Amino acid sequence: MEYRRLGKSGLKVSALSLGSWVTFGKQVAIKDATTLLKTAYDAGMNFFDNAEGYEAGESEKIMGEAIKSLGLPRDTFAVSSKVFWGGKQKMQLGLSAKHVRDACDLALKRLQVDYLDLYFCHRPDIDTPIEETVRAMHNLILQGKIIYWGTSEWSAREITQAHAVAQAYGLTPPVMEQPQYNLLHRDKVEAEFSPLYENYGLGTTIWSPLASGILTGKYNEGIPSDSRLNLPDYEWLRDLWSGEEGKQKLEKVRKLTQLSKELGISLTHMSIAWCLKNPNVSTVILGASRLSQLKDNLKSLEVIPKLTPQVMDEIEAIVDNKPAAPERFGQ
């Protein structure tokens, strides 16, 4: 396993980590979750990602039970949660100081840990002043309930504002962002966030490296019946690929599949390794519903040397979506 610093922090996280979105509590129950976690941990993974919004907290409960049953030493792994979607009541939503605190306490109970290593604001909240949210996160750090806080799917401008607030009031700034990043979704990580790596040492815990399975090639000839695109409540995911833009992306995936075959590697391994080639990626969060799937994804580290500059150029020619120069934000 390779380990990378989480941005400018001193925390070193495994280049590959395990997430629970769409899997724990949806496709994976406690027994299989425990097996997945043990396999990930034994392979050197030391970061496990979760959120209050994943299956209404059920994902955190399953992960907590799995961690407890395995008896993992608390000083050998990092676990996260995210706050925004805690329930249907008004006070269970958003990033108000109250919900940030309540959500953290509930996540600690579900995960059965004394503190969260990473705590993310799952989305920006237009109804709550950024200062209120930054201060709420700072207070949780002072209370020993979290160690690092960050954002997920925030814009560069919003992250910059959070840093400005933290600097002005002597509060703890965000350390990391959790954006979607893959061969078909690149703008935010490669362009928009570019000034943030330099200005703030932003770390990234990227999700969906396989574009919800599209970059495995298994959708090249249609959607399999057992795919997550056919899961209840995830129709929106399927709709993303049924339009004209989705069809154009699928054609690129077919060409990427052919290139991977010529290299003697799988498209899955090539896609994950491509994400890891970006030095601004702290960790790639993997999702797995089966043990065989996780074990296979772990092999992606072995193919990184095959992504030579020439191969990277060939990939670039196929996807043809290199982001434009980023807009600059002041500190």
C-alpha cells in the first residue's frame, strides 16, 4: 500500500480507502461488511469513509459494528462522517451550529468511536453563514470530537471563504475536500481547485473513481440487472447515462476499454490508477459490494507504472476533456 499526506496535514492516509456509499446498508449487511473491512485493513487501508446521509445512518451503524467486532486498534485507522442530510425535520438538515453538533454526536454513537478523524460538510448550505459552520467545526475540534474538518462538493470560492473566516477569527480552517473525480469528471479537481493546493495545501479524498461503475466497461453493451444503476432510489444515476451526453461518454469508455486491453490491464485498474497519478489526490475512495470486487480493485496500485507519459497522452486523446485554466481566487 502507498500512503499520502492529507494535504498539508501530517496525517498519512492510504492511497486507496474504503467507502460505504450505496453499499453498506443497501447492498451489504454486517457479515459481509466485516469481511470487506478486514480485507481492506489487512491490505493496508487505514481510512474508512461514511456519512450520516448514507442509508439514513444505517451505513454508519454497520461500519461501527464491523469495526467493533474486528477489534481494530483505534490508533491505526481513520474514520469519517459527513453532515448535511440527517433526517426530514428542519433541524436535521444543513450546516447550522446545532445540526453540526447533533449530527457529530449521533455519528459517534453509530460508529461506536470516541472521535471522528475526518468530518465533512457534505454540501454547502446557502441558508447558514459560513462563519457559523466554521466556528461549529472549530468547537468540535476543541471538544476533542473531531480532528480534521473539511468539505464535500464545495466550490473553490466557498472553500476560500471558509479559510478567510478562519483566518479572521482565529478558527481552524478546512483541511480536505471530497469531490467526485474520474476520467469523465475532472474540472473541479484539476482546474477549479488548482489555486487551493498552492494557497492552502488542500487535501482531497476523491469519490467515484469508476464513475459509478461506468469506467469498468460493464455498461458498454447495456445496464446489467444487478447494477447499482437499477437499485431503488438511484434512478437518477441511471438517467445520467441514458441521454445524448451519456451516450457520448459511453463511446469514450468503449475506446478506453480497447486501450486497456492493448496494455494488458483492465479498464477498472487503468481508471483507478489514472486517478492516483494526480499528485493532488490524497486518497481514492473505493466502494465494493463484493469481496472479489475489492480484491480486484486493490490491484490497481500495481498498474500505475504502466501509465507512462505516452499512455497518459493516449488516454487524454480519447477522453478529450482536459479542463481549461482555472479561475484564480485571492487568499
